[in-house]
Amino acid sequence: QQSRQSSNPTGEPQVLGTLEGPAPAPAAPPVTVAGTQQASIPPNQVLPQGSPEQRYEYAFSLMRRADYPGAERAMNAFLQLYPTHPLSCNAVYWLGETYYVRQNYSQAAEVFSQGFQRYPQGCKAPDSLLKLGMSFFNLGETDAACATFLQLGQQFPNAASGVTALAARERARAGCGS
């Protein structure tokens, strides 16, 4: 099991995550990202009224509109309200994506790692490993990136063709061995 560390603003190391995830806990705690400034707005005030599916769709609509700060708040709110809902694995992935697209690779890596640990065989497990590796590479952690891409290929040899093609390109860009 390999973990990566980065420095937070105080200079103290923090674990970003492990590359091998344990089985998910029955009632997973909400995804948390050290150092993020979450508004103290209650989750029910961030998301509109409706079913969990409608609330997730609202959060995802913010991603489609490229409102990444809004999507971050909405995905966090969804995860606080529905930590064990079947859409939670999607919400964790898209939460990580809100950080990745804003080039906040440290927080993206933390969320993708947590998502993979929580849902190692879940709906977005291959995608989470891919983005974790890409986040590591963007942080200058080439060894961790290559190990993550290797794990992706080993654990998910039949992942969607888009995931495997992008992983191959990213492995090459990182200079990973075969």
C-alpha cells in the first residue's frame, strides 16, 4: 500500500490517500477535504427541495454549466444529506472533478482517493483512479501517478475504452514504463 503526502499551508504533511482501497464502510462518512472553506450554509439550503435524484441532478447541472464553485457546494451538500445513496459514488467523483478543472490538484487527489477508497468497485472507480493519477502527475508526483495508472490497468482491464485510452496517453505523458 502506497500513500502520498503533500504540504498544507502550515507546512505539515497530510496524507492524500492510499492507492489500494479497503472495503467501503456500511455508513460512509461524508467526503472531507482538509483546508477547504465550506460555507456554513445548511445542505438543505444549498440544494432545492426534491428527491435525492432531483437534488443530485441539480448539483450535476451546475457541473454542466461550468459553475464549479456552485457544483462543489451542491455535491458536498448532497454527500452530507445522502452519504449512502447509490448516487453518492457519482457525487464524490464529480466533487473531485470540481477541484481538478480548477487546477486544485491536491484537493482533487484527496477526493478521488477518498472516492476510490469508499467505492473500490463502484460506479466511478476506474474514472477515480484515472483522475487520481492525473492529479498526482500535475502535482509533480510522477511515481505515484505511474503506480496509480498501473493499478487502474490491473484492477480494471475492461474499463470503458475512453478511460483506458486516456490512461494510456497519461502514462505516456508521465513517462511510465509499460
